Amino acid sequence: MSKAPSWAQWLLPIGAIAVYLLLAGYLAPFVPDDSYISFRYADHLSQGQGLTYNAAEPPVEGYSNLLWILMCAALGRAELSIAAWAPRIGVGLGVATLLLFWVLLRRRQSPPPVAGFGLLLVATSGPFILYSVSGLETPLCSFLLVLAMFCAERVFGAKRGWLPALAVTCSLFSLCRPEGVLLFPALMGLLLMARNRSYRRCEVLAASGIYVAAMIGYHAWRMSYFGELWPTPFLSKGAGSSLLSTWTTNFRFLFWRQNHDFAPFGYYYGALGLIAGGTVLGIIRRERRMPFEALPAALAALYGLVYLNFVDWMPGMRYAVPLIGLLALALGASNGFVARSIRRPASAGTSARPRRGTIAAAYGLALAIGLSSVAVLGRDGRRNEASTQRCLVELGTWLRVNVPSHTLLAMSDVGATPYYSGLPTIDINPRSLTDRHIAHHGWSDRYFYERDPDLVVLVSFSARRPVFYRVHQRLFDGARFQRSYHLIGVTRYDPSGQRSYWVFASDSIRLSREQMASFPTGLESNPTRELAD
């Protein structure tokens, strides 16, 4: 490991963590609607009701982040508010990721200026920070990916006994996200391609056995518990649009215009990817060997291709957030272009020294890119949070107070409103996550009327007129719906009028004039000002 002043060993990571915490405080609160689906599962699990979306119904696998739900359920068992503490756990995982990232870079003998450059890229990354405070599983995924890289680096460096640790870490990542199943075979393939491998075949087989046994055990339990081969999100989303349509939508979101006016972040990820890839390819071409930094670069490329097949509408492209750490690891290559550019060549009788001007320019560029992404996501996150709070959370709170607890709710966005209302809920989204029948058989008016919900909340893409999903529009236009349900209010999600929720009630719901007067109207003005107030 290269020599460095003692202060550099501590001041850089402490300073980076301080900047990260400061920016996390700036971007918080940001808890999107999807987070509350996990919170509801965790609540029910912590109360002894099992992994079920509706407490009185059989278990249904309407999630894709079991490990995170288990962690959130532990908060519930400790009698802590999951909605309040899950974002704090995410921030703590962000700090742990930065510390582990720093240790890994220093193990790679990156000089403090080079390691600090990579660390700063992560600590000031707007997407990384935003999803640390989101209450989603994203920061756990980021931490586990860096931990897997830490174990893989030990294996790559001929440290015996680390293959089992790598297998266990990859198993945990597979429990955190379904695409995690690709991590272990991809890493093992890359490690076996390396010329400097020193592990024996029996060690590879033992580690593979640990991973395969963990996955077989998990899936055997899962199918036994839920009685299903596939989780409902796979059935509903995996059988949706064509790949061409998905790729077109994603490229539009990445490079042209995000949904709900969120900024396109394809340029941000693309720049990191191109520079990281160029660094690794330069090393391979010059030294005729595969460096360790090729592993995170290759994994980032693999997962980037995977995520193109799933539409990601959220600000900062949350699926790709864990890849930031992988790309920064590739950028932190100790003998890559960053290191060469900031190290003055050694002359006779002297050692290589940093170029102070180049270091300052590199740090300034990293700060400018990171802080600009924070500024953009600060705007997008506040709009999203204000809309969630003033529309969906307030609607759920109003329902909890004003309708009986056994009221059956049918809704197409089943996050914050069902969570705060506590009502049994049918997920009537055309790509339903938590309703097994719709996930298996698709939407049908017949199924809707068989369930006979008391309340119906339909998302409209206009505040002034009903512009629903096509299947919901057909339902709404039908004579039976018009006869059975009446509109009790519209709550606006988007201040520009592009999105709102129309709430309908059957005759079984009796509301007084005072109750109707308190119906939440949602967000109608500047979202940043609404949050500040």
C-alpha cells in the first residue's frame, strides 16, 4: 500500500461522509409511493401476519426485495416507525458503503488523491444520495455490491478463504433484488478468466455449492410458502410491453424526457460508464492483463443492459443507482488515466509526486458533476415528495378517519394511500403487483365486480377530466359503474394538472357534509413551497 500522510488516511473519508450527510439532509425527505408497499409487508410481518399485502388474505409475493422487508420488519418488531426509520437505515448503509469503498480503494494501492477522487464521486452523487433517504432497498443493494467487490478483490489478490464469503454476499444480494442471481456466476466467470488466479478447483466448487444451496433453499421455501412458481411482479411486468417498446421508453427517459418532468440522467450514467470503460480498456491494452477494476466495469455493463428491459420512471433512475459504486471503483484504478494524470513522473533521485493543479481540477470536476445532479434531484425529489404527501398520504389518512376499517379499497397505485388508510386493498393496476388474480389472468371487469369494492381510486392523467388507463376508462364508461359508484372527490398529484386521483364510493359508504368538506384536494401550487410550509 502506498505511503501517505496520516491525516490523508482519515480526513478524506471523514470529509466525504460529512459532505454525504449534509447533502442527504438537503435531499430529505424523499419517500416515494413504492416504498410504502414494502413498509406494508414489513408491518404485517412484524405483527405476525406473514408476508401478505392484505392481513386477512393468503400470502402473496408482491414484492421483489425480501431482505429489505426483513430489515424493515425488524424495525417494526422493535416498535419503531418503519416509515420514519427505514430512510435512516438507508443513510447508515450509505455511510457504510463509503467506508468500505475507501478501504477497497486503499487496498488497491490507490494514492490518497486518486482514492479521494473516486470517493468524492460517490459521496456527491445525486442518485446515490437521493435513494439513500428513500426508504427503498437501493442503499442495501449498493452496500452489498461494494461488499461483493471487496470479497472479490481478496480472491483476485490470491487471499485464501474468501470465496465462501463472496458466495454468502452474493446470496444476500440475490435476496435483495431478483437480478442479484446474475452476480455470483458473472463474478466467478470473470475471476476464472483472470490470469493470476491461485484458488483451487475444489474451492470454486465449494463456493458454488454454498451459493447454489442457498438459492435452492430459498426458492423451495418461497414456492412452498406462496404456492407459486413466479412472484406476481414477474407475471405482471414480465408479460407486458414488447422489448422494443420498453427500450424505446427507457431511452426516451434516459436521454430525452423523464416521466413527470424528471430530468434525464442517461448522460450522467453514460459519462461515468464511458470513462470507467476507457480506463479499464487502457490498462488491458497497455499491460496485456485483466485488472481487478475490469470486474466492476463488466458488472456495471451487464446490469445496465438488464435494466434497459425494465421501465424506470423514477427520478435519477433508481435501478441503476447501485452501479455508481461499481463505476467509481473502475475509475479508481491506481494505474489508470486518473492516477497517471495527477502523478508527476519520477525523476532521478525523486519519487512520483501529485500535480496539485491537476488534483484540484479533478476534484472540482467531480464536485461540479455531483452537486449538479444533487441540485436537479433536489427539485425532482421535492416535487415527488410534495405530491406523495399532499395527495396520497393525506388521502390515506382521510380514509382511515372517515370510513370503516373493513371497507374494501380498489386502487391502481397501492403504496402510501393503502399504507396510511390500513384498508384491505385490491391492486387494480393493469400490471398489478399485489393481486394474484390480475397478475395471472390480466385485468377484467368481471373480476372487479366479483370483488365488489366499496371505494375505487382511479389515476387520471388530467385533473379536469377523466383520462384513465384504457381498461379503467372502459370500466368507468360502463353503465354498471355509473350506476354503482359516485364521485366523492378529486385529489391532484401533479401541480401542472397532468396527474390526479379520482375517488369513487358505492352507496354503502355514507359521508357527512363535514367529512366531505375535509376531503384532501392534493397539490395545487408550487411543490417546493408546499413542503417548506
